[in-house]
Amino acid sequence: MNLYQHNSRRTLEVFIHIIGWGIVLGLPFLFMNRSGFTISWMDYMRHGSAVPISFLIIFYLNYLWLIPHYLFNGKTRQYLLLNILIILLTAGGIHLWQEYLFRVYRPNVPKRPGPPSWIFILRDIFSMILTVGLAAAIKLSGRWNQLETARREAEKDRTEAELKNLRSQLNPHFLLNTLNNIYALIAFDSDKAQAAVQELSRLLRHVLYDNLEDFVT
């Protein structure tokens, strides 16, 4: 893969990440507008952004650090333990942060009865596990593509090296036999000997120059 293709692929990857996370962070506004309930940016940053931002952090912790340094190096156990620790700490931190914001910004609003808090914590944990799985799937597919490209290039280089080696082995032997035949032909028919030399010259020109092109006649 040349430098231009690598830069184009990186640019496309960054563009896809920006669009993807823009959609994730903007989904709360889409649902709220459809339900007729509006929210300001300040309220969103205080109350609604903690979970999407935690997904983003966990995704790139895996994408940029945990997967390359642990999973790709065969440290699967450490990789899983670190993800479990990060997910549990993040889910617990989000719960505490939302409880804190509720007490600070809505001190006089009584809590309405509803499902217990551990259900929402489990929901966030499950979503974070899916985020880790998504990061691993994207990174593994990219690694597989790189390995496949490297394998094909190595196979191509090996084939070219074999052909060059075969050419270097056959050409001297072929040339020696042809010269011996022409030498013997000179004594019997000089015209045929000249024609043979001309054909040999054309063949050598093809071997040295023409067959290095992508297409030959």
C-alpha cells in the first residue's frame, strides 16, 4: 500500500468516526424533538452527555490502547480484566454523577417512583460491553485487511524473485547452446546463421527490456 492510499484510508476512517460519534451524541436531541420535549445545550451537557461521552472514551481506550497493546499481543486475560474494571468504574461513576447533579440542580424536586437504580446501571454496562465489542470488531477487521494485503504483497514479491532467479539460471544456458548452434551453422549456411543471429538479437532484446512491461505482444 503506497503513501497516497494510506493517507486516503486514514482520512476516510477519521471522517467515518466523526459522523458516527456525531450521530451518537445527537440522538438525544432527535428523540426529544420528536416527543415534543426540548432541552438546552447546557442541560444536555449536565444531564444527558455523560453516557454517550463514556461510550466514546471506552471505545477509544480500546481502539487506540487496549486492543493494540494487549489483545494483539496475546494478553487476552489482561485485556478482559482491564475492560471489566473500566466498565464497572465508569458505570458506577455515571450513576454517582447523575445522583449528584439531581441533588444540586433539583434539590426541591422529589424523586418519582420508578425502576431501581441497578437496572439502569446494568443497562449502561451492557451498552459499554457492546461498545467494546464494536471497537474490537473494527480494529480486528482492519488488522485482518492489513495482514491480507501484506500477505499478497509478500506472495507477489516471492513470485517475482522466483521468476528472476529462474531467468538468471536459464538465460546463460540457453545463450551458450544457441551460440554453439550458430557457430556450427556458419560452416554450412552463412545466410541461415545471419538469420539466426538476428532472431537471437530480437529474443535477447525481449528478455532484457520488453518482458519488464505490464503488457507485451
